[in-house]
Amino acid sequence: MPSFNLSRLPFLDRVEGAVLKAVEAEVEWFCLPAGATLFSEGETADAFYLVRSGALAAFRTAADGRAELIGHIRQGEPIGEMALVEDRPHSASVYALRDSELVRLPKSAFETLTRKHPSLMRELARMMMFRLRGGSLRQRSDPKIFALIATSPTIDLDYRSRELTRALAAMGARAEVLGEEAANLSAQRFDVIEARHDVVLLAARLADSDWAQRAMARADRIIILARADARPSTPLLPESPSPAARLKLIDVVMVHHGGDRAAARPADWVEAADAARCFHWRQGRSEDVRMLARMLYGRSVGLVLSGGGSRAYAHVGAVRAFQDAKIHFDFFGGASMGAIIAAGAALGWENAELEDRMRAAFVTSSPLSDWTLPVVSMIKGRKVDKRLAEHFGELDITDMARPFFCVSSDLTAGVVRVHRTGLLRQALRASLAIPGLLPPVVDGDSVLVDGAVFNNFPVKEMKSFHRGPNIGSDVTRTNTICAADFVNPPGFFGWALRHGLSEPPPIASLLLRAATAGSLDRLAATRDAADLLVLPDLDMDLREWRRFDDAVEAGYSAATALIKALAPEDLARFQAGVA
């Protein structure tokens, strides 16, 4: 059996020598090949593990059935300790991303040692508290090794690699680019390079199949560089044992040279690569390079906007305040009306354009005025469909300048539907479909309604979308509905005579509020997942569509006050990578 020096592992470097000797006498050493499973979600915890070398990743099953990456586990870090201490099944599955060496301490020995040696349990408790607070003992839970794969020989891989490393260096990141000369590096040498850098790029061309395969097999994540004027082969990647490919840790970066005619849509490349995200690198757009560098370094900033009827106008003011403070967003997401505003920002609309489009779509004339005798809804929805088509056309979500998602509620399956690909206006229409007010969207056998029904503030979905800090704006606290509207209300025709048909009656507020009520009990815990949260002070009903300026000003004031209260180091965290 190999000899061990566990004191070199950071988790155990403060434990007394006598305790380490006792642990070393009980542990078992073994190798786990790349792609192999250490344990699966739901399995009984029967051992405690430490990583001697290599890298692993933990995944859990999300509400929509997809595998959701929780984080990476690297040299010196423990695995499976929480399930063992709590005597419960594992809450996630753990896979080896690279050939890895691990130390295994069986459950019986673990219990005996932690009982006899309090210092071991103390260090274990310390580490678990770090993880419960969202960190890791060594702050290394983000991907660090990226395979940068060029799909065409005409993509200047050296130039692209240099641009990324320059942008990373400007943020203070230690970056290294390795080419084919690294193909035969030992696992130990690779661990040393990884430990000395924040980001390592393994640059390869897809045509150089041997090195490309090796690069993907060693990567935490795969970045595919694709020409916007080329078509992908299907499937794009060859059969590979690469864990990153098998676990769909793949991104596509569309390279635009300027003036090129698109031969395929980004969605085609995403489908061919089975990618999770799509980015765009446009000629002469230095901000695109900085955004990609922030993503690689785990410094990208996400924006999450809640639903809330007309109160969601406040998000427009909040976005303006953050932009005034030089906080630029890289990932966008939202529910219901918040999704509309987030989509506009993700498309790169400047503040003035965003405000003008919101006024045109919802203030100048209401799209919620094509009333009908209710069978499935009070409104036909045709005007809403028309407005969405006017402002978003035939754009696919992958066509957008920045990654975006919105959520709807799948009433058939009883789960949150996360829209990351597909026709943008159709995804937004599903996210807006307030039950009883607007007709639902039927997708195959699924009936989709307003995202706010199951999740009105999808910040946890955003946390699985990227690894950096997230800013949220939520408008669904209190004062969202006026009680006086429901005291001796007139009939429909009495209301119409008094207010006309362009203004929604009180039942619209009732339905809007009822749509979000189911998720209110979960909202407090959800909000805690945001790193910075704007809560505008709004005294207006959900259906006061003409009070645009009041809501925008409330959002701007709340966000400005929040920014001014930030410590300089916290503000710098959100401004990372902004020139």
C-alpha cells in the first residue's frame, strides 16, 4: 500500500500529528479514471473521500430533469462528508473529470476517529460551514481548465488565445495557454500548472483529432469556436470519453468577422455541439472579449428580474442605475414581465431604447384589451402576440448578444420550464401567460403558463447558468393589490362604462396576484441566493400600466441607494473586467 502524508492536504494541515497517524492507518488509496462515477445521487453514504490529485465534479438533478453542475472538487478537498455526518443519502452525483487519485476512509473508521479525536471533527465542521455559505475551503470550485477548440482552420487560434489572456491579465487573473506540446504532460505536472494559474486554456483545432481529444479529456469545460459564416457537421464532436463532453459542459462561441453572411443559425451550432450556452465574439467588440474573460474567470455578472405586472417597470430604472455605476451584465434571466425587460437588456438595447420600447408596448396602448368571453382566459392574447413579434421578431434565444433565459410553469409536469433556446417571443409569451388572464402556450403535450406561478424570481436557475455574482430586482413584496377595488365592485358593463375597455378590470390584479401567491412562501429563501438585491418601494397596483415613470423612478432610486451603500471592494467585485 502507498505511503501517505496527509498533512500536505489543506483540509488536514491543522490537525495534530497523532490524529493524522490514526487516519493514515485506516485509509485506502485508489485511482478513479476520467468519466467514472464515484457515487450517485440518492446512494447511501458509506465512506469519506479526499482528493490527492485530479479533479471531480458534483451534479444534482434539477427540477426540469437536467443535470445541474454544483461545483468542482480538486486536490486536497473532501467529498461526501456532509451525507456521512448527517447519515443521509448523497444529495448529488460525483464524477471524475480527469484521471484522479483519491483516499477513502470507510464509514466505521470515520465515526471512530471523529469520536476519539475532536480536532478532526472541528476541521470537518469548519469546512462544512464554508460550503454551506456557498464557498469552498480553497475557493476553487469554479472550472479552471478550458479546452478551446477551433472548428475551422481559418479561425486564428493563437490570436483568440492571446486576446483572452490579455483580458484575463487585465483583471488580475493568472492565465496560461497550452498547445499540443502539453499532450504528454503527466497528471502530477498538470496539477502543478493548474495550482499556479487561475485559468488554463488548452488550445486545439478540431482537425487535430488526437490533441483535441486529449484537451477535451483534461478540461473542466469545453469552449467551441465556430465561424458564423459556416455550417456545423452533425454531430460536431467525435465520439469521446471526455467527461466534460458527456456531462454537456460545452459552450459555443460564434466568431463574427464582420460583414459575413450567416450560413447557419447559432442554434444549429448549439444543437450540433449539444452545448449548454452560446456566446458571440464580434469583430471589433472588445467588450465581447472582456465578457468571455469574465466568464472564464468566474467574474461574470448575472441579472435576474422578477415578474410583477406593471410594477416590473421598476426594473428599467434599476438597470439604468447599474449601468450608470459601470456595472455591466453578462447573463440575463427573468420571469413574466421581468423576462421582457431582461430580454431587451440582453439584446443590447441602450437605456433610452429600452424605455421607448416598453412605453410603446405597454403604456401608449394596452395589449391586455382584446377581451373575450372566457373559456380558457379573459383575453384573446392576439395583441400581446403582435407586440412580442414587433419587438423580438424571429430571433432565437441563441441569436442574442448575451446569454439569456426565462422561465414558464409547466402545469402538465408540475415543474419550472427553463427556456434557454428556441424562438424568443414564444418563450416570452409562455412566461407571460397569467392563468385565467392570457391563454396558455401549448408545447407538445405541455401546457405552459406564467413563470411566476412556480418561480417568480429565478436566481437559482441563474446560479446554475454561470459562476459569478448575481444581482436581482424583485417587485413582488407588498402593496401589489388595492383592497378598495373589491368592495361592492360594479358589473363588467358598469366597469366598462366608467373606465372604457382599454384599462383592465380588478380581476386582472386578482389573477396576477394569485399567479405569484404559490411561490411567495419560497421567495425569502430564493432572494438570499442573490448577491445584491434591489427591492423598489412601490405603492401601485399590478395593473397600473400607465404609471411607467413612477415605477422607473422607484427602481432607479432603490438601485442607486443600494450601490451607494456598497463598500468599495464590493462595488469593485461587480465592476470586474469593465474597462
